[in-house]
Amino acid sequence: MKPFKYTWIIGLIVTLLIVVAPTILFITRDTEAADDPWVNVPVRAPHVDHTDLMTGPYATGADVTRACLECHEDAAHQVSQTVHWTWESEPVMLPGRDEPVTIGKKNQINNFCIGIQSNWTGCTRCHAGYGWEDADFDFSQTDNIDCLVCHDQSGLYSKTNSGLPADGVDLSMVAQSVGTPTRRNCGSCHFNGGGGNAVKHGDLDSSLFYPTADVDVHMGRHDFQCVDCHQTEDHQVKGHSIAVSVDTRSAFDCADCHSETPHSDERINAHAAAVACQTCHIPEGAVRDPTKMDWDWSTAGQDLPEDTHEYLKIKGSFVYESNFMPDYLWFNGSADRYILGDVMDSTEVTSINMPLGDINDPTAKIWPFKIHTARQPYDPVYNILLQVKTVGEGGYWTEFDWELAAKLGAEAAGLPFSGEVGFAETEMYWPLAHLVQPKEEALQCVDCHSANGRMNWQALGYFGDPMKWGGRSLATVEGN
């Protein structure tokens, strides 16, 4: 009897091993290999109905803010530390400079509407605050932080000159609607940078309010809101644009959610050391709404037929494009910056925010960019780009007088002005990070590795197509 008893026990153990062991092994391997980006997507906070909390009435935006701070006591201090409020970065060191400088909308120039100094009332319509109308705006007055522009869910809130609520806005109703920021909140400013829809970025426009999957797979297929990727703590929003923030302090990338090796084909995974995910997964910019690629200020002031995408008397001539193929550059996440007052060479194109990185930089990858070119005012005597006044009394949009606009703008920015105005070639770089396509629409091998491929391999520093000539070698860089 004893041998029989032990026989069935042994049989049971063997049977369990046959059934359970492969299951355990499969689960373990699957867990190790899983690429589950949802693990890192934040769970959105449940909505809190503010109907009975924000009863009003409120005469001003600042009144709403004070009511918000009765419960959210730390919010004003937190927001006051962000670039959404200061429009200026922490000091950073840039190549060729002896001391740190700050970068931001508050004190820098671009090649779209040029800059805010002397133009505060118009530019600060998109400031996350109320009443910035001149150089004396008090950033310590936190009552003037605008809570509603980021949290309104009524869809009826809008801002006007100096960032004040537009006439007719029912502040009580808007305050009662508040919730977690959506694409509509963020897009109300960021989709309209440069003075209109789709003007600046090439990958941010009104098509992202309600996109389909073939516009952006994250927002269209999965209904991502901006804050799902631009995750926020204490009102500090992750992410940066090298137009206004040239370091990498708040950067994030695809690998924050996705695996470093998300593809089943290891040949594709191998590209990740030198190629940004965006390069293959954002094959085109401006897939729905055309974006501005060139702006010629020198033609402004003429009484010509007007068209938003071709010519406006106050702004000059434009070139817009849809479905443009990006330019490709090495990029390590940081950039150089033209600073107001820097001497430039008018015989060459001045790069306002040149991306940093090259083939020998182990931190750099090939990225897709929109490059915006312009001809903008400069002083041919001092050889500096001019901060001109466009808005309000004496502004170019009122008087159509470049010398007067330049004089007033130079005074506001503390720049010298010779009395002469010329027009110089400039360029700005806008890395593409939105309009991510479904994987079926990503670039294929022949898009880059063929006689008519989109990559200029020599310009990137290769001898030729790396499939034939070999990839970059970092053996001598930092001991790698």
C-alpha cells in the first residue's frame, strides 16, 4: 500500500509542475518584456463640483483668484515660481558667454511678432495673469494670477488686452466650472502662438482640440490631454520649447512611458541610440492646418490685397505650408540663443535659437524640426536686431513708420538705435513633438535609406548613408 500512496503523490506533483511551471515562466517573461506605457500615465484627479464653492459674484479676475486661494492656499506661490507667470527662465550659461543669462518671452526676441517689450498690452493677452500692461508689472502681486485660463471648463472664458478677462465673461459661471486642464485650456494660447492658429510651432494647432488618430495617435485614439504627458507637480509643467527655454531642466521624452526598446525588430531598436522617436513617428508637420514657414516684414505697409496666409499690411508677406517634410538636425535638448543687443552679421542668416549637438555628441539624436525663416528689422549701424513697437500709440501697426517704431521699441528694451532700419535674414528652430502618427504611418527604411531618401547624411556628419558607410562612432567621445 505504501508504494501506491507515494506513486499518486509523486504523480500529482509532476502534473502540477507541468501545468503551473510554464504559466509562471510565461508570466515572468511577459512581465519582464512588457512595454505598458499606461503604467506611467497619471490617473486624473476626480472632478470636484465647484458650483456651491464659487458662488460669486466676482467683479474682476483677481476677485476669483482670491476666492480660489481660500482653499488652495499654496497655489499662488507655486504658480509665481513658474515660467507661465514669470515668462523668464532661471539663469543659464550659453556658449561663448562669460556669465549666465535668462531666456524667455519677457526679455527676448523672435522672428514672428518680434517681442513683448513696448508691446505688452497685446502680447500679454496670453499671460497667465491679469494687468501686465507695461514694464512695471508687479510679479509679486499674486492676486493677479489667472486661475481660470488653465482651469475653466465652461468653454466661454476668454482674455483680452493685458490678459484681462474679456468684456461680458460671466466670472461666476466660469469659476464654478473649473477642473483639470484640458487641450482646450492649453491650446487657447499654445495653438495660437505668433498671432494666430498654427502660426508658430508646426505641430500645435486647432486640429488638436478634437483630433482623429491620424492627426495625433495619443490625443485622437486615446483622448490624451496635454497634462497626461506634460505632467505637473506644484504647478510646474514638464516640457520646454527652445524658443524660450534653452536648457533641459524640465525635459521629458517618450521613454518616460514607453520602453527604450519598444519594437519587436531589434534593428529598429538599435536606431534609438542616434534617432529620436519623433523622427520616425512624426513624418510630417502641419498635417491639417497650414503653418507659417516664412515671414517677410520688409514688405509691410503697402496697400495690397490682403490674405491671412499671404499678405497683411501691418505684418508683410508670408509663406504657409501644410504637410511639410521636417528638416533633420542633431539635437541634445539644449540650444544657443541670440540675446537682445548681440552684434550680428547682416550678410549671413542669424540663428535666433540654434539647436545644440552634433554627430560626435553622445547625448544628441537626430530630430525633426520646422525651420521658420524671416526678414526682420535690424539696425544697420549697430548691427543688432531691433525690438520694435508694433502695438498702440506710435506703434508700426498704427503709424506704419519703421523709424518711429524702432525708436520706441529700443527705448523700452534699453537698446541703442542709430535712426536707421534695415531688414536681416533670421531663422528659428521648432522641434516637432506632437502630431504623432499611428505606427502604421511611421517612416519606413526606404524613406531615409534610399537614393531619394529624406536624410542629408553628409549634412548630418556621415560619409554617406550609414547603411553603406556605417554609423557614428563614439569610441573617442567621453571614453565611450
